[in-house]
Amino acid sequence: MRVTHVITRLVIGGAQENTVDTINGLRAKAGLEVKLISGPTIGPEGSLEPKTAKIPGLLTLVPELVRPVHPLKDFIALRKLEKILREQKPDIVHTHSGKAGVLGRLAAKRAGVPIIIHTIHGPSFGAFQNQLNNIIFRAAEKRAARVTDHFIVVAEAMRNQYLAAGIGRPEQYTKIFSGFALKPFLDAKNDLELRKELGFAPDDFIVGKIARLFKLKGHDDLFAAAPKIILRNPKIKFLLVGDGEWRTRFENLARSLGPGKHFVFTGLVPPAEVPRYVGIMDALAHLSLREGLPRALPQALSAGKPVVAYDCDGACEVCLDGKTGFLIRPGNLKKLTEKIILLASDDVLRQKLGQSGTDFVREYFPVERMVDSICDLYLKLAAERGIRL
């Protein structure tokens, strides 16, 4: 059975890592031939292209498949995607992300692909968009939904949001958590040499944040809460893992807090190195205002680190309030401050939440479980269409 995945770009991010991990896992399954189509990877977020380019014949790049709305390029990308899919003749097209999700599904239908699947990694519309963009993106998603056989969601929240918008039917949705390789995080240690290298003391309480340095990721709220947090406990420091277009802005904010190195920026960190940085964290703050189910949460929990997260999209499905961390209403800086101070002052509570988190992630987030669930869905849909391996 031939399967082609389509994604807008291969930057270092949760949806992209999910897609690459899925493809690698599926390629090991007997009877499956897997290919990938992507737009170009540009920007400071880093690229996963090298991980796919070393596999001969796996990746096809479409230069016109770009993230911003661009009518001419979008039309060309649609025609190129259709041409490639006609040549590849896949039994299943599985799309990811907003732009590739819409164009890829429409192209697959035009190319006569029997089964079309789309994974919703995060919402394309919502309060984070202006009214015009919401109208455009909802209309595009509804149009693409008419040619979609099945949706995979990484969190229940995505199913609820899309059904509420009139996209698809309940029986078309399957939730599959975005799994990852657990062992590097389970084995992560508090590396005192790395702490020293980054300018942290052995007894500093490190609050980590893993996210692109860009809008909607919640860094502004962390900087807004930091002065009161630092005033109450000067040993609390912040480790920002990732890079992005807003790095200079955030570095200026960090300097404005006065003397002392309370914020440390790692810059771009390859995915394989992330567990090393999680190992020196004492807790993780995730304050994103738009994310399907942030991978940073289960990654931190797998290393036994409690989390503080905004109750946004699927965060509540991993940050179980009072069990694996603390869930906070977005923008509630008072509560954010209180919970970080509490975690820094209560070792027993921190260890209890971290252990519960590790147990939860061990059960639901192994990458093997994700790949098996996706493969089972492929086989079920294929059997319904009379397609065999």
C-alpha cells in the first residue's frame, strides 16, 4: 500500500517532528511504501529536511508550497501537487498543517486518490485570528473537509472545535496522541556541567520553556510575571529553548529586568539535544495561546518535570490540574506567579506531580503506540475501500 504525506514545511516543531516520526515508523511496517511532499523550509526555526533527505526517494520539495496566503503560488502548488500525486499513485494521502492540509487534500481528490486523511495538529482559526482571517480559514477548511475521508486529532479539543465549526462528522475523527521517543527524556539527568555552562548555579530553580520565539507562544506573559517571581525567590531562573523572529525583542525584555542573568536563551536546539536541556529544568511553563497539544508538555513530564500550562486547546489533556501540574486561565499572571513559587518551594509536591506525569506519558505517548494506531487506521480505511497491502 502506497502512502504519501504532505506538509507545508519541515521546520523544527511539534507537527513536523510528529510527521517525520510517523513516516519513519511506517516505513518499518511490511507492505507500506511511504513518501513525503513538503514546501521549502525557511526561517530561524531550523529544519528537519536533513533527516528526510538522506533517505533516497523519500522527500519531494514543492517551492511554491509556502505558509502565507499567496494566490499565484497557491495555484501553482495545487497543480504541482496534483501532478506529483498522479505520478506516485498513492492509495492514501495524509496531510498535515494548514496550507498543505487544504491544498494537499484538494490535489489528492483531483488526482483520484482513494483515501484522504488529514491530521489537525492545531487550529487554523480561533480567537488568535482577526475576523477576516477566520472567515477565510474556516471556509477553506470546510471546502477541504468535503473531500476528506478521515481526520486525526492530537487532542480532543481539536475535534470539538472543528465539529463546532461545522467541519466533518463525529465518526470521521480519531484521536491519536502525538507520540515521541520516550527513552531520552526518561533518562534525562540534572547535568551540573550543562548548568554551569549556561550560567546557572547548582541550587538555582530552573523554569524551562520550549517554544519558538514568536507571537502566541506566551513569552510576553512569562516576562510580565518574572519581576514578581524573581523578587519573591531570586534563585528562580528561566531557560528559553528555541529560536525565532522575536528573539531580539525578548532579549531586550530580559535585559530590562535589571542586573542578574535570570533569562538564558539557548538558541536553536536540535530535537535530539532537547532532552539534555529538559534534564536540568525543575519545572516547565507552557503559555501558548494556540497549540493542538504541545509536545513540550509530555516531553517535560516524561523526564519527571511538573508543568504549569495555560488552559488552551489540548493542554488540559496532558497537564492534569493538581495531578501532573497546574492548569491556569490564559493571562492570569497572579496564578502563574503563585504556582511557579509553589513548585520552587515544595520539593515533595514537585516530585509527586513529576512522577504522576511520567506514569501518564509512559502509557499514552510512546512513538510506537502512535505509529501503530495510525497504521491500524490506514488498514481499517483501506479494508473498507477494498484496498489490500
